[in-house]
Amino acid sequence: MAVSKIVQLPTANRARETHEPPSIAVARRHHATELVVRNVSKSFNIDRRPLPVLQDISLVAQPGQFITIVGASGCGKSTLLRLIAGLDRDFEGEILFGGRPVSGPSLDRGLVFQDHRLFPWLTIEQNIASAFSSRPIDTATKRLLVKDHIALVGLNGFEKAYPHQVSGGMAQRAAIARALVNEPDILLLDEPLGAVDALTRLYLQEELQRIWLQKGVTMIMVTHDIEEAVFLGDQVIVLQPRPGRISKVIDVGLTQPRDREDSRILKLKKEILGEFHNPAPINYSI
């Protein structure tokens, strides 16, 4: 197997570092853990035959970055997140977090799915507090963290509501709060806005951007939406399918927050679309 060059993803772009408040800079230093994915390949066994899903994926995510991964269905985006989360350890290559191999799930890596996966029998605040089940923590600290994260995602007043009593967008914000309440170094987002309507999606994109700026946590988000990838990401990684491999890495290089009508965003969107109109040949021989 060919060894690909590791894609070095620089820390926050200079323009953002110049303009962000000191409190955000402090938060970024708190989450000072680097993620390294090196020559990762993954296959599934389908009807006793190997089906390559990922091929020779290499990247480095620096602390405080927002990385978006865009690609068509079946290109291995969600599989890659599962490997980084430690939910699947059957792969070739290595994944290091803070210099140590990822060997399973950990509180330092939060995960948000496409659907909110809240427990229907628990209230919003109880759902968020459920994230502490694997962490010994005193009651006073738990209450404070839950309160702070409810405020962070703008759900004050809905603490006692049940999931069926709030909108899909509000439920997804609760899921984000649950993933962040343990103060992870990295938040993995598996198409978290894919199940909401178009208007709610635009609003949640801006909310996600605000939360990222405020928390300073590294975020890696997979999406089908090219405009979303460019609007949110410091770096956009383009995956091609069968098997999933990196075809291009684009440094967005624009300050946050962003203007959707910025001509540079539209130009980058067009550039990424070109990757899908003229994809690299699919390797069926693996």
C-alpha cells in the first residue's frame, strides 16, 4: 500500500487569532491535544468478501480547529469518525490522540450523531447529566456544568421539558450540550444537522459556529453539504468513495464568523463541486 503524506492542518488561521477575545484564546489553550490519523485503511466483510471502505487516510488536526469532511454517501465519512471515537478498533494504520493510540471510547472525545438520540423518558437537563454516568463527579459540580451547558446552547427555560416537547433543532442542541458537558478536547459531529429542516439548519450552523468560538474545542464534522462545510470549516477535507480516500484538502482561510454571501465562500464551493464532477478513478481492484 502506498504511503501518503500526512496532511498538516495548521492551528486557527491568523486572521481569527488576531480578532478573537482573550477568553476564547484561553479556552483553546485548555484543549491542547493533537489528533493524528496516519495511513488508516478499513474494510468490512460482506458475504465473506472484503469491502474496502477507507484507504490510506492521513491527517493531523491541531487543537482548536474546525475541520469539515465532505463527500458523497458511502465514502466512509462516518466510519472515519467512529474510528477516531474509538468505537471500532479493527483497522490498519494508527490513530493517536495526545500522542497515545486510540484504543476505545473516552471522555476526551465527544460524539454527536445525525439524530439526537436523547432518552425519551428523561428531561433535557437529565439527558445532559446522563453524560456523567462514567465520570465520578460531585452533585454540585454536575448541576453547575449542566446549567452552564444548557445556557451555552440556548435552552434556558426548557430544562424540565422532555424530548418530544421540543423541536428537532432544540433536541439536537441538547445532544450537543450532552457531548460537551464533560469538557472533551475534541467534538466529533456525524452529520448533526442532516435531520432538520433547511431554515433550522441555517440557524444551527450559526449556533455551532458560536459554540465552537466560545468553547475553543477542536471539532471534526462530516457533512454532505458543501456550503456548510465551507461556512464552518477552517479546513475542508474532500473524500472520494470506493474506497474512501482524501482527494483534496482546502484551507478556507477566512475569519470567523463568516458571511454566507462572501464571494470567496462561493468560489470555494465551486472548487469543491469540481472535485465531484471530475472525480479520481475508482479503484475496484482492492
